[in-house]
Amino acid sequence: MGQSGKFFRASNVPRATLRRLRVIPSYFFLVWRWSMWLYALIVIVFSHPSYVDTNNINYGSMAAFLLIITFIETLIVTLYAPVLQILFPRLLTTASRQTREQEQLRHQQTDEEGEAELLPPFAQTRNHYWNIAIYGMDVIICGLVMYYSGPFSNPPFGLGSPFYRYGMSTVFAAASAFRYQGGLLAALGYDLFALLGMVIHAPGSTSYTPNAVDIVGSLVDTPIVAILVAYLSNLLENYARSKRQERENARTQAALVHIGETLLKSTGDRNELLQRSIGPIQRGRFDRLTIALIEFSYDDEHPIKLPLHLAPMLTCTETIVPTDQLPDRSSQLIQKVLRTKQKLLTFESLEGKNQGIARLYLLLRKDDHVQLVLGAESLRMTPFKAQHEKFLTIAGTQLLVALDNIRLAEQTVQLAADAERGRIAREIHDGIAQLTYMLSLQAETCEAQAQRIIEASEEDAELLIPLAERLGKMVTISKQALWETRNYMFSLKPLMSGTTTLTQMLGNQLSEFQAISDLPTQLHVEGADDIYDEPRRHSRRYAQIGTTFFRIVQEALTNAYKHAGATRLDVFIRYQPNRIEVDICDDGHGFSIHGAQDSQPPNEEPHILSGHGIRGMQERTTELGGQFAILPQPTGGTIVRASIPL
């Protein structure tokens, strides 16, 4: 390729300009303006052999000046920056590089988002007043050229000017950019210069009496052109809008299908679901995407009414732009939208660049509760539009459905497990527990009958005393078996459900223990659970605390019954503003706390324990951030104390 070919390569011209020269109506504007300029050149060159009149006015110089002015103006308004770039490539190397980068960004944005293909004839800025000034200046220049070129023909104004049709292209441009209002205003301004030529002839014009044909021809053409061009531009815009909508719908459907396929392949893990779905939602649309899942601990009927910006959340972010170009403020913006409970749509212009940072953060609700926040950020020339918000809303709704399916699956598994546990508990109650209870009754009856025989006959006493002792041990063992069987039943059943309170649950537990063991038990309550607000009493943590206290009391009662030799048990429950404390006290023989904990081998439990023992009770307490201790009573016996914060 020759040097001139390299000089005028298309790559030297920004893509937006090339597209502007190809699309309608810019293409027609280009053809019209250049054709009419050539027409004016031909009329001036071949219709006026003499260019100096009796008043020593050099029409040749004036014609050359007007031709040069209109030529430069035509270059600027049709090619503007590319003309200087082609003519002075070395002088404008840095500027051209920046221009190429900006135009590439604009082209990429246009291709990805399907934005307007009907570009206006002139360059557009973000300032509406600057755009009006550009088109207004073109009207003034074309009007003045028409006015001063009047002496070249007859009549010396309006349609008599060789630049009359050239100047009508300014009405074409205004009607294309601003439709009817802009086109008619430009036509009015252009006609004012024609009227000026009628009233005050341009320098060098001969006296002329206007007639109706010349006046109408000079004033009617431009409004008609404005109306026709505005009408055609509206038709083309509507057609382009429908094509853009089709393309956008196709892109959205393809993206949503991809997102749906990704969600279908997801597992039951929420974190993995968010990680796998963030890519398909972001692809081809956003430079950074953030998904924040609000993880409330609440029951379906009683959500915790915490401030949203303080709620725990699971956040996933993916970005394709370095943070030095697109700073990461997603955490602060998420907290902001959670505080205000409103979407965030902003555009931050970057100084010295023809682009800015567009941000869009949406709140997605389910049952009037915010459950998901979607945040999108991109380096763009314009803010995000309604189509982006619509896409994020649809994608986020799909994601919410998938998350809800995970929750429902977990609930289904939990309900199935609870149903099976309930079935096993019923089987134990109707089978082993009943048989154990009957065995205990029979052993007690046999023991009582043996005691009566011993008291009635001294001869048989010596033989029956060992039998009575064995029967007494059998009674004790059967009661212990019945108690442990009942404990297994309670372990299988859900504890705090419905309207059951912690006080009621422990009261029922102690009543059943007393009925089985014949040991006097009493529940002492200090305060009441109504000091806590309703959301806290119905929270999942409160239910976990109740379950933990039930298991600890269960273990402590079993140990006291089997090993402590206690004759009485007292359970104290204290409701404090920020915690709940439970003490299980017995009057047994007690034990050495130091010896029980330190003298035993590391892998062995103290001898007074059953089941998981001290270690199990302590682990249950510490898992919820509480404190556990075993203390001796001054009067003998042991205190098992558990304190758990709310």
C-alpha cells in the first residue's frame, strides 16, 4: 500500500464518524450539503464572467471567500475532528489516541447495548445548550452566506442566491436532530435572512422589486423541508427503536436463558449459587457486579426487625476493570441502599475523560422483606438506563426463586427428619416406654408383696430379704431405664415449638422427672421472658438457647438421680436483660470439682457423669457464647450453672 493509502486509511477516522456518514439521515445530509456546494461553485464560476462592477466591488474575491467559508464549514460539520486528524496526524498524535480510545469505548458501548444507530448530522455534546448553539451557529453562517451571495443572481435574495439550497441543509440538520420544533425554528431563522435580503439588499445588489413568486419561493421551501425531514426522521427513529428493542429483547432472553441454566445446575449451597450466577448476569453488560444476600435469622411468621444495614449478609463480587479505574465502593453503597431502602442510580463523571462511572444498586424484596441487593457498575459515557434496571430485576428475581427453592428444600428435609423423629418417638412411647413402665410397676408390686410376707412371717423373712433387696434394685433400674427412655423421646421431639415458653418446657420436664424418680423437684423463676421483645422471643437463637437449657437440665437431673444420692432437686431460671441463667441444685453428697476434672485421664469422664457429661454440657453452652460451671454448695451438694447471652 502506498503512503497516501496509509495516510487516508479508515482507521484514522473514528468509528462513530464513519457510522454517522453511513446512516440515515446523516448520509442524506452529507450528500445534500456537498452537492449544493458544488452547485453553488458551478453557478458562480460559469454564470459570471465579470466579477468587478461599476462600484469597484470585486465579486470574484467575495465569491471565492464565500466558497472557502462554506467549504471549511462543510468539512467541519460533516467530518469535524477527523479532518484535522487526517491533515495533521503528527501534530495531534496524543489527541488522536485519546479520541480513538473514546470512540472505541463509544463503539463498544453502542454494539453491546444496541443504542441509537440514527446519529444526528452534527457532533453532539452532553450539554443541551451547547447542541442548540452548534445548530444555531450553522443557521447563522448559512443565512449570512445566502444574504451576501444575493448579488450573484436574480432576485438578489432568497432563492436567487446560488447558496440558497446549500443553506437549506441547515434546516435538514436541525429537523433531524430536534424534529419538528428544531426544524421549524431553523427554517424561521433561515427565512429571516431571506426577508433581510428583500428589505435591505446585500452590498452590490441592483434595485429589484420583489414579486409574489420570488417571495413565496424564498420563504415556503424551508418550512416544507423541515416538516418532511422531521416526519421521515420520526419514522426512521421509530423503526430503529423497534429494531433496538428486538435486539435488546433477544439479548435479554439469551442472557436469562443462560442464567436459568446456571441456576438449574446449582447445588443446595447458597454461596456456590451466588458465585456461579454472578458471571452470567455480569457478562457483556457490567464491569463490576455485586450480589449481597441478606441472611436474616427469622421464622417465616416472625422476622427479626433489625436495621437492614446491620443485618448479616453473604456478598459476592466480580469485576473486569482494575480498581484504579473503577474504585470498589460496593460495601458502602450496599449499606446506603439498605439504610434508605431505595434503589441507587448515579453517574460520576471522570475529569478529563469522555466517560464516567455509572452505578445501579437495586433492592429485591420477598414478602415485603429485603432479601437481595444487586449492584452494577461500569465505565460508560451515559448513566444506566431502564433496560439495565429491568434486566437486573428479572435476573435477581430468578436468583431469589432459586434461593427460595434451596430454603424450601432444606425445610422439606428438616420436616421429613422431624416427621421421622416423631414417628420413632411415638414408637418408643407406645412400645419400649410402656413396657418399661409396666416392668417398673410389676417390680414395685413384687417388692411390696415380698415386704408384706417378710413382715407377716419371720420364718420366711431370712429367705425373702435377699429377694426383696434384688427387687428394690430392679425397681430403681427400671425407673432409670424409664427416665432414660423418656429422655430419648424428648431428644427426638422438637422442644420449643408453637407457644411453648422456656419456663413451661422446664416445668414439664421437672414434673415428669419427679413422677418417675419420686424425688421432690421444684422450679424457681426469677423475672419473666416478657422483658424481651416479641421478635427476640420468636427468633431462632432463642429457640436454640431453650433447647440447650433443656439438654443441660436433662443431663444434670440424670446425673443427680443416678450418682449424687440426692433427696431433693431445685432448678432456678433467671431472666436477665441480656442473658438467661439456669442453676440445677441438688443436696447430694457432692464431689470434688478439682479431682473430678483434673485427676481423671484426658479421655475419661468424671465418674458422676452419664451420656456426654460435663464436656457435652460445656460444649453446648460455649457454642452459643455462654459460660458453664459446676460449683459446690456450702451445705452440701452441687450446683450446675449455665449462662447464655441473648
